[in-house]
Amino acid sequence: MKHIPRKRFGQNFLTDHGIIDAIVDAIHPQAGEPVVEIGPGLMALTQPLVERLGKITVIELDRDLAVRLRLRPELDVVESDVLKVDFRALAQRLGVPRLRVVGNLPYNISSPILFHLMDCVDVVQDQHFMLQKEVIDRMVADAGSSDYGRLSVMLQWRYAMENVLFVPPESFDPPPKVNSAVVRMVPKAQPAVLNPQLLEELVRVAFSQRRKILRNTLGKWLEEKGFAGDFDLQRRAEEVPVREYEALAAALS
């Protein structure tokens, strides 16, 4: 029975075998590795992965798809909203220190998924995700770029990231109205030690009015925090490198 893609789940199924092969090559899975796939759908990526791995854990919200997936003994199926999955508990259940996480993420909730995983980054070896290209451009953007913003700073604090593959709309059924890409995310072994909530608040305030210099936005916030250190506020938020935001958050912590 043919599965009809469900808009409420953000389902766009990958059908281009050349792209699928390129994604699997980028992931470079090795037999026995603990790989977790978010949103396996119709198994376009799952099948070639499991052929190399032998077994794979999949997280699927769609009940009809989960029923089909359970018919495959090589699949460990977690039927759940990924935002409710405890990845630390999952790693413990699988008896491994860290997981490799992959998936074609629903574009409508991609940022919440990324931040959910960042909360348990200590049990993640690496992540390979297909996302809207525009989102990945923001994730990997350098300071000074118009794509550089809150997402860039928050994720680059914790991950080394690389845009590894472009994926056009015609690679999917149904084709989305946007271009896609694949990003590789590797947790940093020694990220700057700081309060994540404080960094999030700091960059939210800094980028709240991108066209204004920071004296008019972040300056007032720093005064309220009693900050007496040196920080150049005669810049716009997008001109400040990640390492300076990290250092400021660390000083405030």
C-alpha cells in the first residue's frame, strides 16, 4: 500500500539514488556502529545504512510508518516525537557511550530538534542531517555575513560544522519549494565553558536589532548585568566572532 506523505509531519521523501549514495558515503557508517536515524520514512536512507551497519535504531512519529518498520528485524523502532526522546537514556539502553545521529529532518521543526540534541551533546559522536539549505547556510556562516546570527553562534559554540552536499528539490517526492543540503556536525571536545542559557540570552539581545550598533542593544543589557569588562560595542551583532560572544558569556558566568 502506497504511503501518502503527510504535510503535518513535514514529510518529503528522498527518492534520488545518486543523492542517497552520496549521503551514505558522507556518513561513512561502519558495521556495528550505534547509528540513530530520525524520521526514516520509507527507508530510502535506512536501507543502505542498515546494509553497512547490520542494525540501526530509528525514531518515527508516523504510526503507519512505524508499523511497517517493525516488520524489519534489523530495525530497532522508537515510535515517538523526537523532541520527547531522551538520547542519554537511548545510549544507555544500547550500551554505548555515544551515538551517531542522522536524518532527513522535518523543516518545520529543524531548529527545535537541533537544540534538543545540543542538550545531550555529551552522548553524541557526530550528526549528519539534511535540512533546508537556507538553515545550513545560517548554521555555518562566519561573522560579517548576512547569514550570521543567533543560530550560527549557538551551534558553533558547541560543534564544528561543514556543509557537505547540495540537494535539489527534484530529489524528493513531493518536491519541496526550497533547496536542501546536508550538514556534518561534530561536537567540540573542549568547548568554551559557559552558561548556555546566558549565551542564548546574550545573542538574542545582540541580534534583536541587527542594524543598530551593540551599544544600543547589548550595551544596556550588559549594564543591567553589572559588566565592567572590555567589549567593543561600536559594532553590529553580525560583526562579532563566535569566540568573542563565548568569552563575554564566560566572563558573565
